Amino acid sequence: MLFGKLFGVASIIQSGIIEHPNTTEEELKKMFEYLLICSNKKSYLKESSFKIIILLFTQIKKINNENILNYIISEVLKDGVNTPEELAFTIKAQELYPTFDFTKVINWEHVNVLHFSNSSKLTTILKESSYTHPHIHFVWNIIFDKLFNNEEKDIISLQDLWLTVVDECLFNSTYERKYLGFSLFKIILPRLSTEKIPFIFAPNFMRSLINNLSINKTYLHKLAVQLVKDLVETASKDSSVAIALVAQLTGKHGHQNFDKITKTKTIDSIISTLNTDGIKSYIDYLRNIFLDQENFESDNKKIETHRSWVVDQLVSVIKNQKIPKDNEVYLKIFEFLFINGFCVVEKESKKTFSDNLKVLPKPENSERTQELCRSRFLTVLGESLNSPALAASEEAAPSAQLLEILDKLNSAKNLKFLTELDKEAKAAKTSAKSTLNTINKKLSSTTDKEEIMQLKAFESLLVHLVILIHSDAAEAISNIDDIVNCYIRIFPTETKKPKKAAKSEEGEEEEEANPIEVLVDVLLSFLLKPSLLLRNLTEKVFKAFCSKLTKNAITLIINVLNPEESAAVIEENNEEEDGMDID
């Protein structure tokens, strides 16, 4: 019955009949008084009644009937501003009718109810708006609309309102008020610019979010889960917003292992929404965190934890196949990990070719951090070999482009390698690069698909072995020599004559090992090492030479697969040889 009457009054107001010249002041008063009676009669009608009172006030302002406007204000605020509904009415009244002397009805620190000096009063009133749970009281939309379009200097800022009322009050109170806080977060986030996003991720909000995500039996768990889904959706619309969200969830008030402790995939999902340019910005963001740890200079453990987290995030970018990546993304990560793992930047230089050389790590990297960067560098290098996007690309592999960067690093004046290459290593590197040039020339002149595959396999082998010189020089040098000789024998050049077979002591020519068998032996030795890079490299190269395998090459593989049988065969052969000596 009462709802029907409210609906009827609202319909009359919306029809525009109030602006009709025959509408009397008495009729306007009767409509207002009936609405006021409804608001006081039933608590559940209070919000709806005040919405219609504000609508009525707005329509009367159009005809500028000051008598009725003054009457409505004096009646609504005869006891001051004490409820969320009265606050909502006052904000609209001060906006629509600024010439009214509100000091007659408002006894606050400042007559403008949204003045920053009234923050404690606002907190007291707004926390009571949770009585409409789970519905958001309309006063919040009025306040947000006002603050988002704020041009007044003395009015409370959106940030101050959020921190004092929402974060410090609502998120330190009952479940109903925390629910309201989460709901307000959901409606305000899409309206914020990237620069303003950080302030809503305040400490109490983040604590409550993490707690309710972590424990699925909490009252607000489902709401928290829905909220992070909204975060991912918001992130998908703008890469800069996505990076800002990640920065807050993993930043000062969040947790670097946010996904792990909340048992969600929030960060992974947000990162997956980024486009290629967004990923590059994200890498820059991570690099800045890694380099700037001055605030924790006295806490080495915390510095290493932060830098370890950055390195792990870079690795996850490479591993996550859902994340779009081009060669530049791979190179940015390769270069960053290589410089911080194998080198030391001795001084800043704004003129250098690389952003990684422009700023010094503060404080400098520890040995543990350098070791981590070296390890993860080899990991991402290995992961890149399995990338479908890179396999389908016609561009040079990022590992091949990395060689050019390493040459530039060698000539950088503000960089020092932790381990300098000796003459033997430099000679092996020169030999490998010379062979790579020969391979590139041959690739540009051949059209045979099988030959192209094999040439690219040799190219990949030599490129990675040259890079590995900086990690394990002795092993890499030995393998480079073998691979270069294999290449020369499988793809002999017209200018070079094949080497003559060496003679034994008896003067007989010794048969030189088949190059495919040598290649297989090298690849099998890679498999003995606990290295993802070498395993993936072996798999890639082996596919290219399957058609050329000899009987002895297959025997080598079988011997590795079944070492016991291999040992038995060797022992049997030794016994036969001993028997022949006795005879």
C-alpha cells in the first residue's frame, strides 16, 4: 500500500505536472509532507522516500519557488544532518540552491557538508549506510558523482574520503560494513584513472581481500572472488590499468606471492590480458623494482626476496604461452638476466645503447642474486626453444639476435664481465661465428626443405654454445669444435678439400668418425646434464637429422637407453678379445 502511494507520487513528479502554472504551493507541500511521513513511518521506506524528495526538490528548483524550497530544507534538516538520507539531500540541496543560508540548519565544522574538516562527521553518518545491506545506499552515488566532478578546492578529496571512511572505518568493522566496502570498490574502480588507482588499494582493504580469498569458508569469500574477477575484466580493457593493478596487488599493501597465498590465479590472469606493448611496460616495471631497492638497504634478506620475485615474474612471462610475446619481449628479458647474472654495471651512462646499463642496481647485486639470474637466464633461453610463436616466425631467433647484443656489451665502457674469456674461448667463439656466417649464406641460397632444417639446427646449436661460453667455457669450447667439424663434413664447401685420414703407427689410414655419429654423441652428452636448455636444444636438433642416422648412431642411442645391456655387450666383446689373445 505505502509502496503504491510512493510510486504514485513519483509518477506525478516525473510527469512534469509540477511545472504547470495551475499547481499550487499547497499541493507541493502535501506531496512533500506525505513523503516525509512515509520516510519516518517505515525504515525500509526511508531511502526510497528521500530519493523522491530529492526528485521533488529538483523539479521545484526548475520553477524557482523559493518558498517551497526553503520549507523543504527547514523541515528535512530541522534536527540537522544525522542520517545518510539527510546527508544525500543536503549535498543535492547545496548544489541546486547555493543561495540558501545553510548555517541555520547545519551546525558542523563547515557549512559545506563535504568540506574536508567534516571528515569525522561524514564517517559517523556514512558507516550507518550499511543498514541497506546488501544494497548500496544511494548517498554513495551522490557523493562519488560530486567528488569525481569536483572543482571546489576545500571539498574533501576522493582519496581522503576513501581512506578515512571506507578503509579505516568500514574495513575495520562488521561483515556488513566490509561487504559495503567491497561493493563500493567495485563501483569506483572503473571510474578511476590509472594514476588514481593506487589509493583504493589501502592497507585494510588489502588485508580483508587477502584474508577472504584465502579462506573459502568466510562470509565474504564469494564476494572477494567476484571482485578479483572484476579486476581481471577491468585490466583487459587497458594495459596501463592492468600494470597498475598488478603493482598494487603485489606491492606495499599486497603480497608479492599474491596468487599463492590467496589460492587464485589473479595476477596470471591479469598479465594474460596484456598485449605485447603492455608486456613490455610490465617488464620495465619489474626492472625498476629490481634496480631500486634503496628503501631496504639495511635488510639484505628482503632485497634478495624482492629481486628473486622479479626474476621469477620474468621467467613466468616467458613460460606462459597465453601471454603474447614478440622477439623484443624475449630480448628484453634475455638481456636483463644476462647483464645482472654475468656482468656488473660499474657506473650509470645515459648514452648507452641499453636501458639496463643506464641505471645502477641500488644496492648492488649480491652473489646469490647473480647466481639466480644466471640460472634463470639459461631457463628462459631453453623455454624460448619451445615457443610455437617463435617457431612460426620468419624473424631471426631472439637467441641469435642476443649474440649481437653480447658483442655490444663487450664494447660497453661502463660494464664489466664477471669472468673474462681466455684466448681459447675467444678463438672458439670466433670459429663459431665464422661458421654461422657461412650457414646464413647457405640458407639464403638453398631451397631444399630438409637442408634448410639441418642448417637451422646447426645455427641454433652454435648460437647457444657461443652464449654458453659465458656459463661453462670448457664444455662449450669442446662442443663448438665438434659441431664446427661436423658442419664442415656434412656441408663441405667447394673451396675446402676434405681432410686426409690420419695414419696409424702401422701406416694404415684410420677411418674418421662419421659426422652424424659425432653429432649424436654430442647431443647425448647434453642429455646427461640437468639443463632444460640443452635438453630442448637436443630435441630440436635431433628432429632435423633423424633421416641421416647411421646404424652406429642408433646403437649409441640404444646404449644410452639400456645401459645394462650395453655394459653386458661391452663385457662380452672384451672377453672375446681376451680369448683371441690367448689363442
